[in-house]
Amino acid sequence: MANNVFKKYRARIAREGILKSILLSACIGLGALSLTVLFSWFFGFKGGLYVGLGLLVGLTALLAPLFYYKLYRPTTKAIAKRVDELGLEERVLTMVELENDPSYIAMRQREDTLKALGSVDHMLVKIAVSAALVITFGVGVLLGCSAITVGSLYVADVIPSGVSLVSENVLPKTFTLTYSVSSSGGGSIVMYTDDWSNEQSVSEEVIVTEGEDAPAVLAVEDDKHIFVGWSDGVTEAYRQDVNVKGNMDVQAIFLKYAENVEDAESDRFAPPDIYREPRDNDNQDGETDPDAPPWPGSESTEQLQDPENLGGGGNGPGGATQSDMGNQIIDGQTFYGDTYEDAHSEAMDRLGSDESMDDGLKDSISDYYDSIQQDSSKTGDGEGEGESEGGGD
Amino acid sequence: MVTENDIKQFSELSNNIFAQIKRDVIGQKEVVEGTVIAMIAGGNVLLEGVPGVGKTRLVRTLGRVFDLPFARIQFTPDLMPADVTGTNIIVKDDNGNSTFSFQPGPVFSNIILADEINRATPKTQSALLEAMQEHTVTVMGVSRKLNEPFFVLATQNPIEQDGTYPLPEAQMDRFMFKLIVPNPSLDELMSIVSLTQKTMAEVADPVCSGEQLLKMRETANQIPVAEEVLKYAMMLCSATHPDSECATEAAKKYVRLGASPRAGQALISAAKVMALIKGRYNVAYSDINDLAYPVLRHRIKLNFEAIAERVSPDAIVGMVISEVCKKNKLPAPASLASAPVSAQKESAETPAAEAAPSENGEEDISDNKNNKKKRGLFGKK
């Protein structure tokens, strides 16, 4: 009897249950869609959009009936309670409980209830969905739409993957700075790292975050070589690049001394001509007879450091050569003679003849030799002054 | 077995009862309704109100309308239990032998008006305990059954506390309802004065005999109560206990001792009568909510915090109803929905309530206009 009475109410409340079931299962489906699509986009899987859409449809279709039968299918008692909310003062609920009671009072109660039911419209039973479910569904739809939009744009290659975006925009940029010795060699690079250790090699590479400072490096020249400058125009051997804004690859350029310089080096410890006896094997152009006994300058270091062997001649850098009167300390000033002039002229010749060398590099080398020559001239001037002073004395 | 005739008779009788009472008692609709419900349900009523609001007249009118023997006991400090129950006296028979003969007291009537019940000593007050619950009186080891139907309608004045003895909990629990008798409204007051200027005579006619009243009780007892409604009513009673499984926050905060199981019985019995009077054949949540005030207000023992904050028992009952409704996902009663708990609490903090602080905090009665406006059924504030 109750079922007949409740038919229209049951249909209406069942609709509410179906709606709730669909909403709840759609919430779960939308959640799965959102997670799948967003994860796929982030990790660069283009099929994630379709998987997510499949999950949405599948979960909604699977869970909706489940939720309806387990949670939202209206029972007779639930319907009675809902109908009583229309102002029937628990008549329907009591009637349901007294359905099989044959007593007179139960019968009167049923009559009273049916009479009261006749006075209400079943459409007054409102299909009500809890605010929490509606809000959850709304959030789910919002998330789902966002995820579908992102997924679609990613599939259409309009936006990059999440990982790319993060690495480009979120993670700090780094640049590689390479300091190396140019192919001609002649030196090495020392890099001073944060822990104050340093290592020496022909090439140093360091990764620096944008805007930060690179470690200091020093170009160290080998024997018989001189540091000319860095390939980017920096002339100081020691350098530290600050506020790094891009990748960098610079070479330290070293130049080997000229051959005659080397010869001069070999003769640097030779006694000046004024102390030297002419020897038979001396030829006109100053070349050494291989059979002749060696000059002190060509002997071992131990021999060279012996003042007796030197015959009172100076030693050390810029020492005098066999062929000139330079490298002598006269009145506290070192006389370099024409060593630098020779080197300068040879360098200038080479610079003029070497077409493969960069013009900037040529200028740098030329400036360097000019500066040496100026220093040499100064020294010569001082020396001259000293001599004049000495002469005066 | 209830028949159609019983239902019809109940309806006619209840209508006649109210009509006749209305002839003698002006206004006090809720109090009259509550008293009649209690009488049909077989419960005792404690009427509380300031002097002159018609408590005694109401009880006398009830006695006349129900056509039952009526006895009035004026409770005073020197009243003895034997004055209530009766006692054995020595009488000489025809042969000149002296024997004890029981002289029944006024309690051996059907309707007892215990006027100013709180003025008697606890010893005398307790003389009514057995009569009120078991409807028997034991004197000198002999139990005597009282006449049925038996009612005790007691009155007490909440203002004058000097020389009074607050009713013990056991005595209070035996009253089905505690009804607050408010001051009449202006219109009611005008009607009262107009009526009494003509004659002070009580004109109500008897319309219901004792047997009919018992039949009405029997009929009302057959009214079904849905399991959900019964559960709700019992939850309401249990929720007044601060340490019960369904204790409410209000009970935890303000109540020292909640309602007894007798309250649950009274609530359901009265709700059945109320439903039938309203022409309904089932008990509704609204019946339970309306009757919760008169049933529970004198059964709740307030704690110090409630007394200190001047929270009335009615306010606590309101809070309990609100919480239980919320817990059961039921719509809150209209009276509570319109007056939030905070407002109910404020209603207890009236000048009248302040003027009459009681020892146990249960006599928070207010008689000013503001409180009267907030009163609903059965004088609930």
C-alpha cells in the first residue's frame, strides 16, 4: 500500500538520488581526469588527455549506479520522512510503521494520513542536493576544464610541457664558462675555486648561475713564453668575470720568445766582452764553435752560480749576452743593451708577415713590445744619467 | 481496543472540557491546555506563579468540570503528614470496645489542590510521594488505595522564599508538568475584571466524569508513536544528562543532573494526548518539542555555572532541543528558529529573574512584559 501511495514521491526522490549519484561519481571522474591530464602534461605525455577523458567517462558510468544502489536509493522510510517534511507531522512515517497493523487506531491513522497526503502536491518535494556536493562538483568541473584546456594546448604544441616550463622559468639559468690556453700553447690556466684550492691545466670549465660571479682564473706562462692576453681582449693575466649573463669561451694567448732571444738566453751568463779573452774559434757573427770549450753561460746552473765561473759578470733575468754589453749592473741600474730592440724588431717582423693572426692580437702584441721598449728606453735614460753623473764624478 | 466511538467521545469531551474551563478561567490558554493534557495522561501538575494569577481558581474549575471529588490542602509549616494522609483514631463500637479506625485525610479525594506546597516541611511534602506515584497511602503499616483518577495539582509562589522549603528532587520528579502561570495580558485582565465585577461565582459545568476521563486516557494511550519519534523523545531526555552518550553541549555546560526516565514516560504519554486533542492519530516531533519544556524544566538540576550566568532551565531545554534537532537533521522548532539560543539566555536575565534568585536556580520566573512576549506553549520562555 505504501508503495502505491509513494509511487510519485518515490519517482521524484529517486531522481534526486540518481542526480546525487551522478554528481558524486562525476566528481571522482573529474578528479581522475584532472590528475591524469595534468600529470601527463607535466611529464610530457601527450596521450594523457585521452586517458583522462576515458577515465572520466568510465568512472562516472561505473560509479554512478554503484553509489545509487549503495547510498542514494530511497527507502520507504526515507521517502516517508521526506514527505513528512511537507508539514504532515510524521503521519507518513507512522503510517509506514503501522502498515500491517490491523487495529482500529492504525486504520484511522492511515486514513488520516492519506487524507493529509491528498492535500499536498508531490512536486513540493524538492530535489535537494547538498551544498557540499554541489561545491565539490563545481570545483571538479573547474579543475576538469582547466586540465582539458591545458592538455589540449599541449597536444596542439601551443604550450610546452610542464617540466620544460619549470626548467625555463622556475629553475635558475646556468652558463658555462671555459677558460683555455690557445692552440699555440705556451702556458696554463689556474682557477681559484671557492674552497681556495686551485688547479692548473690547459683548460678550465666552470658552470655559473646567472648573475653570479665566476671563480678567478690566472693565465700562467711557461718558460720562454709570455702572456699576451685573453682572446676577448682582456690583457690582465688574472681575471674574474662578474655578473655572468651568458656562456663564455676565452683562450689565453701566449707567445714564445724569438729564436735570437733564446740564443741570447743561452748567452746571458757569458762574461762581457771587456772581461773576455778573444778566442780563436770565435767567428765574426758571434756563433759558437761547437768544438770550442763552452762559455760560462752555456754551462750548468751550478757552474753558472759560481761567481768565480762568472768572472764577476751579472746573472739572473736580463743577464748580459756574449754578443753585447747588456745585462750589467752599472751604478745600480741594469743595462739591457739592445736585447729588447732585437726582440722587438723580430716580433714586429713576424707580426707583419703572419697574416693568419688577428689584427686585435697583433695590436696587443705590438702594444706590449712598445711598452717594453719604453721601459727599456727609460732604463737607458737613467743609465745615461747615471753615466753622466758617474762621468762627472 | 479503541473504537470509533472512543475517538469520537474523546474529541467531544476534550472540546467540552476546554469550553467549560474557558467560562471560569480567562486566558492562560497554554496553562489550561497543559493541565488538561496532564490530567488525561494521568500526571500531576505543579503550577508556579505569582499570587493572583488564577492558579487556585483553575484547579477548582478543573475539579468542577471533571465532576470529581475535590480537596484543597493549604500547606503551611505546621501541617503534619497525618493532616494530609489521614490517621487512625480510637473509636468505640456498639459494644463499647475501643478500636482503631482510619480517618482518611484529604488525599483520599480525586483531585487534590496542594496550595503553596513549598510552605510545608519536607516531612509533610514527602507524605505525598507515595500518593503521587503509586496512588496509595500507607498509614500504620496499612496501604490504602486512592480513588482513580487521582491528581495532585500543586501551586507554589516563586517570589516569597522566606519560610519555604524547596521541593526535593524526588517530589519534583513526580510532577508530570511544571507549568509557569504568567500574568494575564491587558485584554485578559480587562476580561477578568469585567467578569468578576458581575459575579465571583464559578459557572463551569461538569462535563466529564472520572470514568470518562479514564476512558479518554485509555484511548490516548493507543495513539501510535513512530520509532523515530520515540527515539527522538528519548534522545531529548537523555541529552539533558551531562554524562550520557548523547549529551549536548548545553547539558555539559549548565546541567548537574538531567531528566529521569520518568520524564521520558511523561513526555510520550502527554504527547499522545496532545496529538489526539489536535485530531491527529500519531505523535509528531512538534508535540515532543512543545511538551519538552513543561516536562523537563523542573527535572533539570542546574550547575553553578548556569546559576551564576542566570541561565534558566527553559533556555537550557531550548538549547538541548536545538542540538538534538541538528544532530537528527530535523528542522529546528519555529519558536527556537525565531529566537536563537543567545536570546533565550538573555531572556533569563530579566529584572524579575534577578529579583527572585533561588537556591537551586530553578525558580527563575519572570513576570515582565518582555518575557511574556517570548512565552510560547505552556508558558515557556
